Amino acid sequence: MSHEALRQLRALHWLPASSPLLSAPLIDWLMEEDSMTRRFEQHCRQVTVELIREDFIGIDEVTDEAAFLPADQRFWLREIVLCGDGEPWLIGRTVVPESTLNGPELMLQQLGTRPLGRYLFSSSTLSRDFIDAGQVGDLWGRRSRLRLSGKPLLLTELFLPASPLYRTLDQG
């Protein structure tokens, strides 16, 4: 599941904010400014992380994400599945330039099975440059450049079929 979902995440087609495909319920989820982990916790008893990969990668594995990040040669990559009560709800890919990884931001390399949102949203230095909405097939996703102490990282998320996002859409 995770490898296919990662392929889908990499294939997201980014939409303009004015796209007629973006309904109000979709925008409510995709443009969430707060932690998606916290949002998911409103829909289950426990949010957990399944780690797919955590490792340094070269610029050759960063591809189109490089346009949003400094021109470093190495990047910290973290790929995870975020689960609600054991059910896969979201696949996430975080790309962190090596130049971001100094001072307190070194913690980004030591998250393990801790949700990224728990770390990011506990920081008083967190800011967000943008959120882009995307679609691949029937699935929705988003990418966001965040900054810790002004240092960037790129987070791309794909909402998997069991995600509460789709239950919200079905009700609308």
C-alpha cells in the first residue's frame, strides 16, 4: 500500500486556488492551518505514525520539490503513514534541506514514530509560506512550505481513501 500511495503522492496535480474542483468542505480540510494530526484526533481515539523511510537523500531524489527549497546537495527525507485507530489516513513526505538542520531543528531527524505536527506546532518559530491543493485520481492532497526559525521544509500529504476528509465530502 505505502509504495503505491507514495507514487500517487508524487503524481499529485496541483490546482490553482480558484479551481472549481475545490468545494468548501475540501478547502476546509486542505487549507487547514493547524496540525493535521490534531484535526485527525477529533475523528479517532489514537493517531499513530508508521515510518516508511527516514534518511538523507541527494538532490536527484528531490525532483520538482527543489523549486521550493534552497539549493542544498543533501536533504533529510521522512516518509510516513499517519493512521487513525490503526487505519491508514494520510501518507506524508517531508523534505528538509540540510541547511535547515542546525540548532533545535536537528530534532527533525529524531522524530521516529512521533507525528511531525506534534513537533512543528509546539514551536513558537513556526510559520507557513503557502498551501497548495492537489488531486490524483479520486484522492486529494496538499503541499506546504513551512519554516522553523525562518528555515524551510516542504511537506506533501496525500489523504488516503479511509481519511475522514472523504467522509466529510460524502456528507456534503
